[in-house]
Amino acid sequence: MFTNKRVCLLFQLVCCLPALSQNPAHVEMVKVQSRSSARTVPLTAELAPFLQTDIEARSPGYVE
């Protein structure tokens, strides 16, 4: 059991060595700005019906 712990520790050390030898990444920071997230995007389109059917009244005189 002690050997398994030693092997696991050695494995973790070997895996981390390449990451430790590299230079840290450079990250640029910016200040947070608050603004409205709503916007309008004009889209040109044409609406066409998928199906067409006649509408008839169930009771005479209900629909004028």
C-alpha cells in the first residue's frame, strides 16, 4: 500500500513538471461596464402561410 502511494505521488509530480516549467499566461483585464443588453435588429422578411383553410361560422348571423 505504501508503494502505491509513492507511485501515485511520483506520477502526479511527473505530470505537473511540464506545466510548472512554462511561463504563466498573460491575461489583460478590463473594467466592467454596465449597459442595456436590449437591441433591435431589422430583418427583412416575407410571411407566407403554411396552410390555407376557409373559416365558416357555426351559427348563422354570428360572424358579420
